[in-house]
Amino acid sequence: MSRHARRAVIGVIAAVIALLSAVQPALAHGFTSTVYVRIGAGDEGRIRTTLELEYDLLVVSAADAERDDPLFQAGTAAFDAGDTEGQAAALNAHTRSAVGYVTRRFSVGSGSRTCTPSRQGAFTMSRQEGVPYARLTLDWACPADGDPVVRSGLFPDSEGYVRDTKTIITYDLDGRSGSAALDAAHPSFSLGQSWYERFWEFFRLGAEHLLGGIDHILFLLALIAGSRRLREIVLAATSFTLAHSVTFLLAALGAVDVPSRIVEPVIALSIAVVAGWYLWRMWRSRGRAAEVEAVGLGRLGLDRAGWIRLAVVFCFGLVHGLGFAGALGIHEAWSWTLLWSLLVFNVGIEAVQLAIIAVVFPLLAVVRGRAPVAGLWLTGAVSAGVAVLGLVWFVQRVFGG
């Protein structure tokens, strides 16, 4: 390779690393929150909603960020002390502020009218992924002039505490059951919505999550860059899909529970390992481009290196599935309704994954076919940038929390 070509390759590597490093690791599954809502029949024909909200967020949001607010003082003191009884007591002592915040941001309507809420019982506490949640039950008196419509704007980005809050709703009312997912872009839904509207909601969430999860995309790009033939990427993608689908469903249905402080660093490490694998193959076969193409999978099937690569991808896929479940924020007991929603969410993930492969892999194949050496260095540059970023994220997530 000429000196100018080498300089160009070095420039590409530097640009890739700089571009990828500009993306903060928080974009993977940053500071988000999930609100859980169950809807059923209440007393005297009312609609009953049971909300579970992240406790510390409720305290700071309901206190309107006034540090001398009594709710803020009592609530944060109980939170810092890990005092569950004190947390419930703080909310119940300042019910007007806490319930007022919720009813300003969450509502049930019927037709063009808003239903009237009434609190049922005191605040109680629960936990989701080791985080304290406050449980509040509200009954809504609604006019009988249309299908109930639920709206949620709880913990919006504008408050500055979290971003991309999701409200996961399950309902069983008047012979209708199902689930819905609300966010800032889609803050409401009607209980009379059709099955395909419910399908689209969770499909969209899955697609948006993969597109917004830069770590999952980089892992996929590392797989594509390290695959020389269509069969390789198909086997690798299938292995990854099967693995993350299993753990995603198990984690979301509450069968397994692995803390995010373990999951997130391993996801970052997986990016570095898969990208580094290809660089290692290049190093072993340096100067013999044709041999690089042959390493990993033989013409008649998998050789030892190919089986090892698939096993590594499968194991890391298991961890990525836990990341998908944590990002969706569902950790509920088994139900057919919930399973349907999770499967549709996963279909959305797979659709975007296949779209990325369908676009990127043929482009790489064309470059490799027309300019094998340039294609080799291009994939090497991308892999190097991805590997460096994966290691940086790993260190940040282990030591930075």
C-alpha cells in the first residue's frame, strides 16, 4: 500500500473513532423511567387505574424542584435512608402535592370530556429492578359517551430529570383486554383501539429502540464487517436474534433478573470483542487477503473458528436481550396479553436489524469485490473504531456507574 493510501486509511480510522466517540454512552439506555398502569373496573361503574411511579422522580417532580418544599425534604431523606415506610409516609403526609402532580400529568377521558379522579386508599411502596416505586390507585367517574381515552405526560423531558419516559399500560375492562405503550410522541390511546393499532405501538417501540440504541447498532455493524459471505452474516444474525429473543422474553416476564450495572458493561465489552475478533483475523492473515476471506467458515460448513465465533455471538446476544428488556421497562408476571406485546416489540427490533443488514452488507460486498484491498482496510478501520469505542464504554460503565 502506498504512503498516501496509508495516510488515507489512518485518517478514516481517526474519523471513525472521533465520530463514534462523540456519541455518549448514555444514548444506549440512559436515564429513562417507566410508569406502570393497570386499568380495570372500580366501584359504582368507575374506571380504576393503579399507577406505579418511580419514587424519587415523583418526589422531585411533585415538589416542583423547590428544595425547601416539605415533600422534597421528607421524601429525599427517606429515599437516601432506604426507609420504605418513611417513603410512603412522606407521600401520604403531602398527598395534595403528590396526587396533584399525577392528575395534572395523567388523565382518563371519555368522548370529549375528562373523567373526574378520586384517590382510593393511601400510597404504598413496591420495587421495580431494585428501585423504589410508589403505588397510587385512582378511580375515575366518566360519562358513558365513548370509549375511554388514557393520556400520560408523566416525567417529561422538560423537567430535566429523565428522558424518554414510557407509560406501559395493561387493561382488562368491559370485556376488553390488552396493553399499550405511551411516550412523548404518542401520549394517548383509546381502549377501543383495534388490534393492528396495538400491534403498531409495540412494533414502533421496538424499531425506535434499536435505532436509538447505538450500542446494539455498533454490535450489528461489527458482525457485518467481520462477515465475508452472506451465509456468515445470516448465521451470525440468526444466532444473535435467537439469543436475545430468549433472554428478552424471560427478563420481561420476570423469569430472570440481572442488574443493569452488570448488563450494560458486558454489552459494551461485546462490541469490542466482536470487532476485535475481525481485527485479530486480519492480523493473522496479514498480506494474504484471500486467506482472510476463508477464515471463519469453510465452503462446506463451519470450521472450528466459525463455531467459536457463533458461540461468542450467541452468548453476547443473551446479554443484549437483557438490555432490550431493561430499556422497555416491563418486568411483569406471565400473561398472554403481555407476551403478545413483547413479541411484537421484538419483531420491531428484528425488522430494523434486517433492514440494516440488507443495506450495509451488499454495499460492503460491492466494495470488497471491486477493490479487495481497499475493502479490507475500510472494514478494518470501522472495526478498529468500534472496538475502541466499545472498550471506552466498558471502562466508563464499570467505573463511572
